[in-house]
Amino acid sequence: MELTTLHKRVIACDVHQAQVTVCAILEEPEGSVRIEQQRFGAFQRDRRALAEWVGARRPDVVVMESTGIYWKSLYAAPGGGGHSCRGRQCASRQECAGAQDRYR
């Protein structure tokens, strides 16, 4: 099965209570792909730093995963930069595993 690229510049956020782990997969205009990873804390200054980090990478889309309510502060953070953000909160690990199967 061949996969089709939907977005060339994507940032994914894994949101936890005390930190957000972020991974950027960025296709450059000449076709090379760069992967960057970063961790941010949970305080407002960390949210601002995250927004700046994301904005500097010019993503097509930002996605996030959270198994709790911790996504709310990230989603509502001021200075989010107006990025297209998609997220899904799962009630259980089994539900998330099912969702991953559906979106493959």
C-alpha cells in the first residue's frame, strides 16, 4: 500500500500534565525532510515558548494527543499563532488504539 502525503509540514504535540513533547516533521522546498523534537513545560511562559517554536517552523497543521484534560490549556493558550489544530481526546487507551487503527 502506498501512502499519499497530505501535509508537508506537520507538528504533533503529546500533552501531559507537566510537559508537552513536540515533534516536527518538515519537508523543505528542495525536498529534504527535517525532524525536530522539543519538550516544553506546563507554565504560561512555556506555552508562549511553544507557540513561538511552532510559529518559527511554519506548519501546515498542528495535531495533539492527550489522554486527560491537559490539552485544554494548550488549545486555549494565548499566542497560539492561528495554526490549524486538530486533536482527539480518548476516554481510554483501548479507544485510542481503535482510533489509530481507523486513521491508518
